[in-house]
Amino acid sequence: MAGTGTKDDPWQLTTAPGSSAYTMYRDESADPPALVCQVGSTTLTYHLSAVDDLHAWLLAQGDWVPLGAADELKPAAVGSVEAWGRDEANPVSGWYGLRKGYRGRFGMYLPPLLEALGLVELTHDARNNRVRALRTG
């Protein structure tokens, strides 16, 4: 993976189907600490804790989980990464996305980062991609 995850040297990532390139970096000085995702001219932000929280949730699932990426105003597929990223029962009690109007697409942009960090296995099909956790440590 290219980049170190800082603002000056963001991670260079590609969506699971390989159709879009984007960057992400950690902003630990934000309140709350954030992952900043730049997709073209659009900036999305997510709780920084999403990396560890999503990995822990995927480990608990024990098998492949659909990504289910969807915009904020569209429903997320039940049981998907996207649905968990909005669920009031998750560790942040709701949306991992921090910017209203741009809180969706959690299932699109977080799993490729986790794959690049060696935390998950991700399929790379044209549609309906899935993810599963790798045991670390």
C-alpha cells in the first residue's frame, strides 16, 4: 500500500471492484479523531475508531459479510458492513460517518483500508463484494 496514512502522505486506495481510486489519512487532532477520505472533490470523514471496531465486529461474525455500500439516504442491506456502520448497537451508537449528508459509503471505503492494513480479506468482483476478518497477532 502506498502512503503512511498522514495528511501529507495519505494511503492510496482503490474500491473493492477496482473502479475508483481514493485516499485516506488519520486526523488524530480532529474532535473526534477521524479518518479523512478524499474521493475526487468529495471529502468524507469517519470515526478513527472504525478501523479497530470494524475488525472486531468482523471477527465476531466469523465468516464473509457483504459490503452493502449505500449513500446516506438509501437503506443499507441487512447484515452488511454498511448497515453495521449505521447501527445504534455499534460502539459509536450510530453513524461512523461524521459529516451529515456524507455519512454513507462506509461499506465502500473502509474495507479496502482494512485489507491494506492486513486486517481483512476482501473480494474484488464487479459487484456484491464481501469481506472477512483475518486473525492478527
